[in-house]
Amino acid sequence: MKLEKLIITVAVCGSAPMKTQNPGVPYSPDEIAAEALRSWQAGASIAHIHVRDPETGKPAFSRDLFSEVLDRIRAGSDMLVNLTTSGFNIKGQDVGRQRLIPVELGPDLCSLDVGSLNFRDGRVFENPPAWVELAAQKMREAGVKPEIEVFDMGHIRQAKDLVSRGLVDDPPYFQLCLGIPWGIDGTLDSLVEMRRRLPKGAQWSALGAGPLQLPLTTHALLMGGHVRVGFEDNLYLERGVKADSNARFVERVVRLAGLLQREVASPAEARALLKLAPR
């Protein structure tokens, strides 16, 4: 059976990696957009975007920063843009509403984190059910595709409930996040089981943290899923060798896909697979 074309997502900076860990990590909107465009030229069709304080690199959640990155990417490519709604750094009143600022900017996709998670560093990633439902509703009203991020089996159950209640349009698009302490472990057994539990007709992608990135994305590629790579999840191209750009990870996926006879999707083909209207 011929597999669908492969959607490659590049997660260009996330909220945690710093230039002190890898000088290639982008901070400013110009740097973030430039990294996305390099990755698009290498074969990525979706850019997953967090924004940073341009001077310090600390996580930011600014409408202006998100808007500038979105505009720069769209001015230089036909790439799909996926803006985060995770909002770890947001303080003050009504954090849940503030987290939905990116939806108002009209990106192609926004991340929708389903279920809460304890992180190893002591933080709690809180995604209360009421906020998850509100976010799904707002994305649906805005015509923004949710990229449903799941870190454990129970998160898939919650997401399937959203789908069954019509809060997410077909096809639901899942990002399987493996190897994030203390989420599900990053093993092939975990990947297979997560895939088995997805609703019928779902599109799905997989990511692996750190050294798990290459084996897990390779397995996902072979299983007919899509993949996410980039500095948010991994800073090293191989043991002891830091990548100088997100594009290096994308180039490697493209080479692997060619060897394994899986065609890579263009942004237009990714839109068709996810049933997104042309921009």
C-alpha cells in the first residue's frame, strides 16, 4: 500500500533551548522566521512557532512578536504556520484567554494541548478541561486547525471526546509527543500503542525528545505518520555534534524519506491532507 505524502513540521525554537546551549537557536522574529524559511527550502511544510524576548531569549507571548513572525514567513513562502498556545510564561488575570491570542492572528494551525502534565523540572503544564473546550471552539470559529498535542494515553481519550462531540473538524490532526518527562516514554511500543488508539481517519505526526528524535520520527515515517523535528525538541544532529540550523534536521528527514520511498508533501499538499482551505 502506498503511503500518503510526508508532512514535515519544523519546531524552530520552542520556549526552553537557549543560545548558550546552541548558538543556532533563534530569538528575534527575524531569526525565527529565517530559520522557518531555511527549513521550508529544505522540505518542511509546517513551521511550529514560539516567540522569545529578542534580547534575552526568555519565553514571550506577545501579539506583536507572533504577528511579525507570521507575516515574515508568509511574505517569503507558502509554508503553513502553526502558532503555539502553550503560554508557560503568561502571568496575571485570565491566563486561559491570553493563551488564545495567537488564534486571533489567523494562522493556519494552532497547537491545542489536551490534558495536563507534570514536568520533571517541577512545573505543571496545566490544561484544564474547560480551557481545552474553549480553545477548540475558538479555533473552529476562526477556521484555525488544531494540532492536538498529546503527551500520554489519557490525553488521547480526552481528545477523542472532543472529536466525538464535533468540537474538532475532520480530519483531527494529532501530534504524538514522546519521551517528555513525565509523559509517555519514548519507545516504539509507546508509539505503536498511541497510534492504535487514535480515532479512525485521524492524521498524525510524532516527535521525540533529544536523542529520541531520529529513531521515533523514522519509525513514524515508516508507519505512515508525519514527523516533527527542530531545535524545540533536539539540539544535536548526532552525538556530540550540534546542528547549526533547524534545516539540517529537515534535510535528514528528506534524505531518509527518499531512501524509504516516501514522498515529501509540499505546503499545498499538506493543506490538502489536513483539509485546510487555500490561503
